[in-house]
Amino acid sequence: MDTFHSFVLVLVLAISFTNFFQQPFAYVNGDTDLIQRTCKTTKYYDLCLSSLKSDSTSPVADTKGLAVIMVKIGMANATSTNSYLTSQLLPPKTTNSNDALKKRVLKECAEKYSYAGDALKSTLQNLKDELYDYANMNVMAAADYPNVCRNAFKRHPNLVYPKQLALRENSFKHICDVVLGIIDVLGW
């Protein structure tokens, strides 16, 4: 091998080792096996795995810690959906009775997502206190609040359930299902 190629090889190895040692601590000492085993107990393995891997504290968390992380992800989702709905309440360009009705229903939906976030917040305390039955009930309640929103739209056939809201509802319910799967493991 000539000198240039040897230099390039050494440079690449040096950069690789430098990047390896600069990786977050969690990648070095994390229990990714626990994350995978825990996620396998849930209804949405891929969602669980990607969500937990996106949090830098998950590789060093125990099963209860993984549940807490997922609950916080659910809370963030509920808050984001509440904010989205609130932003939709801005005055429309035209005013008609249908716009006023839609605004009222969107306000009700925003309220329901706020309640869902509150239920998940209660879940955090339940997990801390190791009251897994109560944690389970609070997560189920949180997951049910979007149904109230969807039903509010169904009560008014001239209103269309927004596609963006349907996607958010689906995502939120899947997160809640993952949390329920993890809580089931804790209750064993």
C-alpha cells in the first residue's frame, strides 16, 4: 500500500474512533435488550421501539422508566394536538353558521385532548406509586377522549372530521396502546 492510501486509512480510522468515543453515553451502556423485550409485549412494536430509542434516557431505564417515557410521549402528543386544534379556532375568512359550529366542535375537541393529557399526567403519579391498575385505567381514559371528539363531528353530518385530526387521533391511541402493554408487564 502506498503512503497516501496508508494515510487515508489511518485518517478514516482516527475519525471513526473519535466519533465512536463521542457517542452519547446511553449508546455505550444501554440495555437495548430490555427495550426490545418490553416493546415485544406491546401492540405496536415498531412505534414502541422507535419512540423509546428517540429518548436518550431509555437505554438506562428500567421497565417502569420505559413506561414513564412513553407516557410523556403521549402527553406531548396530546398537548400538540390540543395546540393544533386551538390554532384551528382562529377566525375564518368567511362567517357562516357552519363555521361557528365547526369552531364549537373544535373547541370541544381541544378540551378533550387537554383532559387526555391530564389523565396521562395522573398516570405518571400512578406509576411512581406503583398503582398499576389505576395507571391502566387512566391510560384507557386518555385513549378514549379522542373518541368523544370524533363523535362530536359525527353528531353534525355537515361537518367533516379533519384528516389531520384523524391521523393525530390514531397516533395518540397507538401510543396509549404501547403504554398499556408496558403497564401490563409491570403488573405481573
